[in-house]
Amino acid sequence: MSYIATFRDIRWHYLLCGQGSPCTITVQGEPLVFLHGWGVDMRLWRQQTEYFSSQYPVMTIDLPGHGQTAWQDLSFEEMTRDLNGILETLGFQGITVVGSSLGGLIALKLWELFPARIRRMVWVGCLPKFSQSDDYPFGLRTEWIAKLNRQIETDYPAILHIFFRSLFTRKERETPRFQWLKQFRRSEGLPLKEALQAFLTILEKEDLREVFSKIRIPFGMMNGTDDYICSKEAANFLQRQLPRARVDFFENCGHFPFLTKPQEFNEALEEFLMST
């Protein structure tokens, strides 16, 4: 594991593996970059790192205030530019970026600002706008986001554990893997409260629908059929805007199909990579 300090004085924590040589920054080929979502960290991509690092350079990274990356209150654009600086330092060009939830929104912002950086993009449970509005029925109600923000202030970290549990289906929660995930999260460090609240504000305010409509690179969406944040209806709506996009649904899965059905997810992602 490595750290890199950017000119904004954030010390980012990342892991780089590839071409059969684990945890080295000396890699060649077309990189895969995995971006996690709100309230978790890069460790959730372990099974993807293990699966793909024999074929590709693979990078996972903790977002600010999550995992072991330092926190600084930046705008969404400033944070994205910081991330691009890291990719530039590492010599990563023409990447495939896989973003889960908030991580997908960051990937889209990265493509808007630095389109030459990204060759392909894959979303897992992501939307170009996470808050509902009169002209957009998908995502979360703004009052629900505001309530969660208040609850984090008064009842942290209990509310984070409750929210994390809600992202899985009942069938997923009954599996031994979910019990392991639950214990794993309780035994490890949690994100900073200030970071969670700042990112919630980003999720409430950011609207990248116009940017999404302009995507012209190979694009995939990988969704659980029972994800209440990015519903099946929402994914189908987005695919109508990008008719050439690939969409994979994982039955009886919620927001994190790559955690509960890793083999099926990895094989679908590999097929996307091989076909584009």
C-alpha cells in the first residue's frame, strides 16, 4: 500500500497491483481504476483486485476522509482534479474506471474535466443525479438525504451501520458472506463524520445529467435488481439515453453486487472489457 500527497495537501492512500506482481507501482498496460462509494473504502474491491490483477494494472484508492486517506473539505471539482493529478503522476492514461455509487459520479466528473484520461467507464449502482426532483423521479428524496445528514450528526456511527445494512436485500443479509462483511466493518476504521456529511451534500446537489447524455466512450452499468437507490427502472431509463451502453442485472442483489456475487460480477466485467 502507498500514499501520495497532492498539491492540495491531501495524503491519498491507494493500492496498485498488476500483471501478476502484487502491490507494485511498476506496471504496464491498460489500467483498471476502482472507485468506492459513500461510507465505505477501497477494501470492498478486494475480490476484484485479486481477480483482475493478473491481467491488468489495478488501482484502488480511498476517497478523502474514508479509509486511510486524509480529509480536507474540497469542492467536488477540486477533489476530482486532485484525483486526476494522482493518475497523471502514476502515468495512467486511457484507463477503465469502475465506480460504485458515489464513485461512479466521481468517474463521470473526471471524464467531463479530463475526457482523454478515460477509455471506458462502468457504473455500479450509480446515477448522474442522486436526488429526486420534479423532473427526475429516481434516486433519493432530498428530505431523506437531509434527515440522514442530521442523524449522522447525532447518532454516529450507529446510523451508518443501519444504512449499510439497508443496501443489501434480505436474501443477501442471510448469507454467511454478509455476516463476515458486517463483522469486518465493525472491526475496522470508519469514515470521518465530517467527510460523510460533506459527501452527502455533494450527492444532494450534484446534477450531471447533461454530462451523462454526452458520453461517447464504451459504457457499462452493473446493477442489483433490488437496489433501491439505483433501481432497475432508473438503469433502464439511463440506457435509453445511451442505447449502446451495456447493462448487467444481478438477481436478488442490492447496491453492492460485486460483494455478494463477486464471481458473477467479475465475469460480467471481464466480458465488457474484452468486447470493447
